[in-house]
Amino acid sequence: MSQTQTNRCAGQKRRRERERRERCVLTHSGQRVDLRDPDPACVTLDDIARALAVCRRFAGAGISVAEHSVIVTRRLREQGHPPDVQLAGLLHDAAEAYTGDVIAPFKALIRGHRTLEARIDEAILHALGHAGLDLHNPTVKQADRWAIPQEAGMVGLGAKGARRAFLREYERLI
């Protein structure tokens, strides 16, 4: 291989590594999660709970995503749904720990968003030992929609309280 080819290969490797880093989210625990190809080994429950506790719904105008997830879970429990459906309710927005809360009108404009979100969901479920859990079943979606008016005007628990509530619900369901 000539020196020119060697330099070109090295340049391509650096470019690919830079592109990969640009697709990554750095978590509280120091893990880098590649949004295009998330590795379940980089996903932790604590990182999810922390990120969702500081991520606000409705483009920053609502309660935290963690608190919302707890509300959805409690609704499913009140309706008598089994623990696996309640767990799906708790984790239905877990991908937002890595993407942030993206409002529905904007999601509709982002080509490939659903595919990326599905990959992140799959990595999360695999990492937590819940592969195959249906996060988007109609029962969960119904409880998710029910929560919207319930959350209107809520002050919220704050980041620490929302994180604790999320982790408590998770432990209760496991």
C-alpha cells in the first residue's frame, strides 16, 4: 500500500470515528450511547431515570418525562392491568433519556425518527432484561393520552423526586 493510500485510510478511519462520536449521547455514568446503533451494554436504569427526571414534556413547558411515566403506570395499575403492561407504561418514553422529549409535530418531520427510536427502545429493553415488552400497545397509548390533561398545571416533583418516584415504580414492578 502506498503512503497516499495509507494516509487516505487513516483519514477515513478518523472521519468515521468523528461521525460516530457525533451520533453519541454522553450519559451521567460516562457511557457514550450511539443513537444509530445503541449498545445495550451502555444503557443503565439509573442513567434513564436521571435523564428522564430532568427532561421536561411539551417542549420544556410540562412536568418531567419521569413523572409522566409514573402517572401513566399508576393509571394502568388503577385500571387493573398486569405488571408487564404497567412496566411498559413506565418505560414507554425511556428512549427520551437519550433523545429528549421531541414534540409530535416535529417527530413527524424527522425522517427515520421512528426507526431510531425503535432501536433505542430495543437496546433499553435488552439492557434491562425486558426484551419483547410491548411499549407501544394500545392500552399504554390510551393511558399516555389520558395523562395529558391530568398533567396540565402540575408543578411537578422536581428532578430528585421524579427520579426517586421512577425508580420506586420500577422496583415495585420487578
